[in-house]
Amino acid sequence: MRLNEIEFSDAQPVEGYGPGFFRVGGEPMQGPLCLTPQGTMAWGGLSDRDTLIALAGQVDVLFVGTGSEMALLPQSLQDPLEDAGLGIEVMNSPAACRTYNVLLSEGRRVALAALPV
């Protein structure tokens, strides 16, 4: 089997996660985060829709990780994201991190907004 090293350009993959944190770029980040093609930033959680709406036109798909369990997005978040033209995929945070990393490694225009487990 041939192994190839994955290159992520400027975007950072999620290297790990645990109770209350994510590890990105070798550094632990506490609380919710948002990873975009432009970099990593804190995210205010499900009530912070402005951070995510700003991604419209920059990404094709936004993965939203809802913590350790899958949960529906509040309509007050989902409706504005859809109105902005963002493709949204909601799943638990571990699955969202894995899916984001895979599509990022393929060079796709993706972003991740995730609540910690």
C-alpha cells in the first residue's frame, strides 16, 4: 500500500479533541471553535450566527458539530445560514471533525463550527 502525506494549504485540520477542547495546529483551544480557509477562530456557539453567515461565498459546505450528541440546529440559526446560501451539514462534533478533515485534505472549500464534547 502506498501512503501519501496530506497537505492542507493554509487551512488547519483538527488534530484531536477532548472534554472542552480541540487541538488545532498543535495548540489546544478551549470551547467552541470555527475553522475556515482563512484560519481558526473562537466561535460563540449556537447563538453566534454572524460568524457563520460571514462564511457565505467562501465555502461550499459548513459542518456544524453539536457536541458529543447529534442535535438539530435552532431555527434561529439554521434559517439565516440557509438564507445566506450556505450548505449546512449537522452532526456530532467527532463526526464533523473527521468529515471536515477528509474534505479539507481533498482541497474542498469547507468550514467547521464545532461545540466541544
